[in-house]
Amino acid sequence: MIDKKEMKRKYKQQTPAMGIYQVKNRVNGKIWVDIARDLHGQMNSCKFQLKHGIHANKELQADYARIGEEKFSFEVVDTLEQKKETGYDPAADLKTLEEMWMDKLQPYGDKGYHKRKMTETGKG
């Protein structure tokens, strides 16, 4: 017999996978890259936003509405190991991981849905 209380307790003790995921337009190859403290939950949230027309990235949202959800894939790009240290905050590690993947994937212009951030000199 399955002990539902025990299963629930174990589920609550699980640490969600953290890391980087991408939404890929399989028609034109453009990608949206994002970080997540809970990859599964954040990808579900992104899918929900796109399905309901409320995603913050208007270009991604427009393509999703125009060509349909079946033309997009959601993929985990990299994961971040949860450290066992008391009080560990993964924010800085996630930001570093995001910067590394943004530099590697270059999801700007024809390759992605991101806008280049302005540098200190004012050039993108």
C-alpha cells in the first residue's frame, strides 16, 4: 500500500532543478533564454504566458501566436547544482550561468528574441 503522507513529505523535501532553459522557434531558429530557480515550474509558467498572450517579450509572443505552439520547443540548456550550505542563495551563480550562455548562444537579432544591453559607452 502506498503511504500518501510519506510521498507528500518526500516531494516537499525535493529541491527543484535550477538552471537555464530556452524556448526555440523551430521555424526560424530564434531562441529565448531564461534562468530559473525551478526549471520545471518556470518553463510551465512561460508556456502558460505564451498560450494566454501575456509573455513579456512581445516579439516571441507574436511569433508564438502567429505560428502556433507546436512550432516551439522548451529545452533545459544547463543546470546548477544546489549547494548544501546553509543560507546559500543561488542568484549570483544563476546570473553567471546566464551570462555565459547568453555569450555562447548570442540570442540577438536573427538568432533570438533578446535585445542587446547597452554598454557603458552607449554602444550595444
